Amino acid sequence: ITERLRAIGHPVDVARRLGYLVAWKVIGPFDNTGEKGLDRPEPPEREIALDAAYPGKHGEVRWKDYTSSDDLGQIDLNRAIGQEKDVLGYAAAEFYCDTEKNVEFRMSSDNAVKLWLNGQLIGRYDIYHGGNVRDQYSGRATLRAGRNVILVKVCQNAQTQDWAAGWNFQLRF
């Protein structure tokens, strides 16, 4: 249906229709040598200061905008930050909710990831290259009325096989 609608000039935003967050701020790379980065907090875990610069793996890193054009909302950190190994990156997004809501989040990634909502850890998945099946992880959370801030940490390891090249995630509520 999407292909036919696009062929006749009708815009279709599949990712938003499916609830994926597509507009993010990203920062990195930070060091993940020896897969030690998932549990080692970097500055974005202490504060999300979008105008700040931090020491990264190769020098100073700053937040930058990244918007996915993928129909399934995939955030490609190879494209957003750069294709590297033994690194980790962060993505932050904010959105507003009219009332407090209990929600289910659904996330997928080729990489080890952590997920925070409003500073509270709500997901931790220490699996590298276990596949990237849509909605492979899920959990419950509460969105507050007003501003909500999401932080995702995505860790890439040292594997060099073609199938281990992905450094990405998808997230929806």
C-alpha cells in the first residue's frame, strides 16, 4: 500500500504511524574496548546538556541532530556518528505528553543497549549481534504529563564480520 501511495505522489510516514521516534540528538563515539562500556557511565548518563562537549574515544564529541528516514524508524549510528568498532554512542529525544500514561516500549538493536526514561533506567540488554528483529525487547514505563526525555546507549563491539557491522536501534511507544 505504501509503495502505491508513494507512486501516485501521496506522502506516507510509516515510521510515525507505527509509533517510532525518528528525531534524535546523537553523540559519540565513546570507548567500548573489551565490551566494558555498557556499565561504565559516560557524561550523557549524568546530564543531557545538548550544548556540551565531552572527551570521546578520539577527542572531543558534541551532540548533533539525526533524523531517520527509514520506514521502520531505524537509527543508524554508523551513518550518524561514523562506522567504528569498540565504541558506544548515545541518542537522546524528548517529547511531550498531554497526560500521564502507562505505556509499553518496544525496542530492537543489533547491539548491547540501555534505555532511560526521565533519568530512570527502564531497559538493559547486554547482547551483541543477536539479531535485529522488530520489537525484540519490550517493557512498561510511565510517561509523565509534559516533557519526557529518553536516552539510549548503544554499544558496538570489536567483531569484524559483515553481519556484525550494524550499529543501530529502533524505539517506539
